[in-house]
Amino acid sequence: MLWLLPLLFAVALLIPLAAAQVSRGTDLLVSRLSLSLFGDYVANESPRKQDQQSRLRAAHVETTHRVYAARTLLYSLLLGISGSIFGVYGAAVLLRMLRISGDAVRAQLPAALRFLADLTRVTELTLSELFVLVFVSSATVGTALAFGTYYLRWAMLDERASNRASEIEATLPRTIAFVYALSRSGMAFPAILDTLTRNRDVYGEAAVEIGVAVRDMNTFGTDVLSALDRMADRTPSEGMEEFGENLASVLGSGQSLPNFLKDQYERYQEEAEAQQRQYLDLLSTFAEAYVTVLVAGPLFLITILVVIGLVLQETLGLLRIVVYLGIPLSSIAFIAYIDSSTKTISETLGNERSEIPSVGISGITDAVDDDTPALADGGVGSVSDEWAASRERLELYAKFESVLGWLRSPGQVLLRNPEYSFAVTVPVGLWWVVVRSGAVPLSPLSALRTVDSPVVEAILFATGAFALLYEIDKRRVKAIEKVIPDFLDRLASVNDAGVSVVQSMERLTRSDLDALNPELQRAWEDVRWGADVRAAFRRMERRIDSPMMTRATVLITNAMTASGEIAPVLEIAADEARASRRLQRERRQEMLTYLMVIYISFFVFIGIVFALSSSFIPAIESANLGGASSGGLPSGVSSGVFSGLGSVDTAAYTLLFFHAAVMQAIFSGLVAGQLGEGSLADGAKHVVVLLALTVIAFVFL
């Protein structure tokens, strides 16, 4: 068993690295070990260190250069040592799998390297002999893995910085719109930047980048010009760099900030339209590539393999590889590539959508009344609190609030979170598979034939329930977003006439705003019952749960803190909402054509596959049986290509074609949703439609 000791040692070296990913204590231990070994070395000033620090800042890594560089060297060392050992055992396993003997290896190697033939008998070697092999492996596998780890750790920073740059560019237009709108409200510029930073979950990575400058100002006392210049130097985004430098120049020269922001706002609105055009061109390219490579390609390959299998030799094994591995793996890779290539945060929001505090009990227990006596050490004296019992009851209520929300309106919770439906539909679907399948045969082919239809029915049920809930809530949000620009315009008009925000809201409740009217009525009831307007808007935004409404709410409520005249801010918010609606409409109209192309290509796929399984293969089988029963062709007549025909397993081909159609239905639906509307969840309805058509074609026809 001594031959296992190096292998156990290699595994033990990797355990701390794996545990550091899930354990905070182990992570700190690894950092301390790294610093003790390499901390002094990486702390030396050099051009390489400055370059590495710039990459860390651009990637927004939440650690110091000394810690990251030291951990990189430790990872490289441990993986290099482990790789050296794994290389020996891996080579031994490979030689054993290939059934290559030690004598054969020794015969092919020069005299100086014949000791490598010992790889074929690793279990019989002594520790000294194993050490020689590990030493050789360390010069090859270990060195390559160590350098690869070092390079990969730093290359990951470049990739992360590139992704951040794309996200900053995508969210910069709306960030500039927010800054421009608040500048029209009369709010001081440092306060605008503070407000933007607090709303970084709404305005994305561009707000996070500006938050770096805000942190420099608030924490280190840096002036605004120096903070903006430093932010422009460190950002990975060219657009943010240009904006930061121009903004610092405007502030330093005393030019009109609102005019500058207006020019930037209009410029980025035009750029957003150009980017939308490029984005649609990219999506159309993806759609054409999917139809050509992942629909027509497998169909052509399946057809060729079927003909070869029927005429020349058996190809069911290759067909199974294409259907069960080729189609799903290539489709998943394509979906992942689309997601990585088109990923922006334009439609993604964090859990906390704005800085407006929610109306609740947070902060009540921490608040100290002004009349509470203070102690000499700065503490608070103990006094009788007549509201302590009430606060305790409120805290208890807050703990069970989510459960109570489920009990009060489970349907509403499901509509807002359609993925929760899987907690019910998946167990029901599994139960349906068990009931419908009954006793499953031991033969793989028979087992697949027994469970495939129930599994498809279960997938239809679970996906259909999710799609129904998702589409209902999506249509509700779309109906509200349709009237948001009109709502903001009307609110701006009324406020511009000198009416207060509260009175403006009351007047709008009597206007016709379609799907937004019920929410406005509820917001007005909140105000009537004593809530301030900001809290009422915040509650309405939470109920609507729309990114467009969230951005409008953040603008309105923050503008109200600066002035009661918010008409200019509302006009900008209305313009931004209208531009967002226009871009969404253009994308939907543009991608409708390619959505139809995906559907038509699937119909062609299922039509040809169905024709092969229902007509072509049975006809070949009948011809083969007929030829065998009649004694063949007349004497002297060649049978041609049909001379190689044997028995045809029609059931196996039909089952394989059905599974191919099912997989294409699922992945074509997901791709259609991702390309046409921007997310895999939007593809659920397409999956249901295509799966239903597949079942109808193979079961009922």
C-alpha cells in the first residue's frame, strides 16, 4: 500500500484550497499561510506589481494585491506539486487502459529513459522508485500546471475587467440620465453622486464605478475633481473614462453642469440606438447560426447515418451519440455562449432596488430617543420603555412576515416567483412517471420506451405551469410599463402648473391610465392613511416590480428631497421610459422574423424525422422482408445497394427519432426565448408548444 502514499499526499495538498471556497476560517488560514511564505516577495515594488495592481482595480477584486499575489503563488506551488504526482498515476492508468506492457514501452524508449516503463507497474514500486517518476513528472506536468495556474489567476482578472467594462458601457446611459435629472431638481452635485451610489443596485455597474469616487471623497476626504480623475484612470471602460475626465473638466472650469449633462444624455441616447442596432444584428447572426448548425446540421447527419445504417452497416451507436450527446451538449454550449456574448445588466436588478427605505420596523430598536439620558462614556442610560413590548411583537411579526405572505396570497407569490411552482409540479410529475410507467423492464431500450412518454408529459406539465404563471405576470408588467411614460408626463404637467406632488397624485387617480389605475388608487389610499408620498411610491414600485417603474420611482423620490417642483425630472424620466419602450418594441419586431425561422426549421426537422420513422424505414423493412420471402430477385439480376440490407430494427429507430425531436423541441424553444425576448424563462412557452407538437406527431398520427 506504500504506492498510495504519494497519491494521498497530493490529495491532502488540495483539500485546503477546496475548503477555502466554502469555509471563511480556512480561507483566512490559506491567506495567512500565503503571506507568511510569499508576502515579502510580492511586496517589492516593480513595474509588474504596478500592472497587477491596475488589473486588480479594474476587476474590482475585494482584496489587496499582496494577498492576491501571495495566494496565486501558493496555488501555483500546491497545484504544481499535486500535478506532478497525479501525472504519474494518470499515465499509469492510461497505459493500463490501453493494455500496453512495460516491455513494449521499454523497447520504444532510449536507454536513458527506459525507467519510465515502471509506470506500468506503479503498484509494485518502492517509494524511492516512485520518487524518481514523480521528479520526472514535476519537470513536465507539474511545471506546466504551476505556470498555467499562475497565468490563469491573472488572466481571470482581465476577463472580469472586460465583463465589467461591458456592463459599465451598457448602464452608463441610464446613469447619466439619472445624474442629469437630479441636477435639474436643484440637488447639489456631491449629493447626486451619493444618491447614485446608494442606488447602484438599480443603475448597475456604472453606478458602482462612480461609487469608487464617492468613497474616496467620503472616506479619505479627496476633493471631487481628484476623485473623478482617479476613477477615470482606473476604470476599465473607455466610455466611463471619457465621461469622468470631461465631467472633472467641466466642474473645474466652472461651466454649466446641467448643460454638459444634457449634451451627454442626448449623445448617449443616440449611442443606445446604435448599440441596439448592433445588438439586433448579433442576435440575428446567432439565430441563423443556430438554424444552420444545430437544427439543419443534426438533421443532415441523422439522415445520412440512417441511410448508411440501412444500406451498408449498423449505425445505431453513432446515431445515439448524436442524439443523446451531440444535440444536448452543443445546444447547451450554444445557449451559454449566447448568454456570455449578450449579457448585460440592462434587465437585471438586485434584491434592493433603490435606496428608499422600506416601511417597516427596521431601525426602531436601534433608535435612541433624544430625551434618553447619556452616560459619561457615551453610552445610554437604562430607562423604562413603555413601547418595548410593542417592538417585540413587531419583531416577531417581521420574522414570520414571509410565511404570512404565502398564507395571505399564495397565488400572488407564485405569480411573482413562478419558479416556486416547480416545488409542486416536479414531485407531481415524478409521481406521474412512476404511475404511468409501471414495472420498468431491465433492457435499456425497453426501459426508455416505457418511461419516455410519461417523462415528456411530466416535462410538459411542469414547464406549462411555469410558463403560464410567468406569462401572466409578464403581461401584467407590460401593461403597466406601457402607460408609465404617459403617467410621468401627466404628473409633470400637473406639477408644472404649481400643484403639489400629493395633489398631483390625487388628480391622477381620477385619470385613465389603464392597468396603472388600481396601483395608483392603492398608493393614494396609503397617503390618505398617513403615509408620506415617498413611501407610497415605494410601495407601489414594489407591487409593480418593474425595472422601468423602479428607475422612475428612484428619480421621483430623490428629486422630492431637493424640491417640490419635480416637473423637469419627471420629463426626463418620461423620455427615458419612452426610449426604453421603443428599443424593446424594435427588438421584438426585429426578432419576430427569426423566431418564425426557428419554428419553421423545427417543423422541417420533425417532418423529416417523422417521415423517416413512419414511411422510409418501414418501407425498407418491408422490401427486405418481401425479398427474403420471395426468394430474392430473378437469376442474373443484381440487387444493387439493397444487397447489404439486413434486419431493420424499426422500433429502435422510431424511439431514437422521437427522442431527437423531443430534445430539439426543448432546446429550440429555449433558444427562441433567449433570442426573441432575452431570457430562458421566455422560452418556456415555446418549449410547451414545440413539445406538444412533437407528441401529437409521434403519438397521435
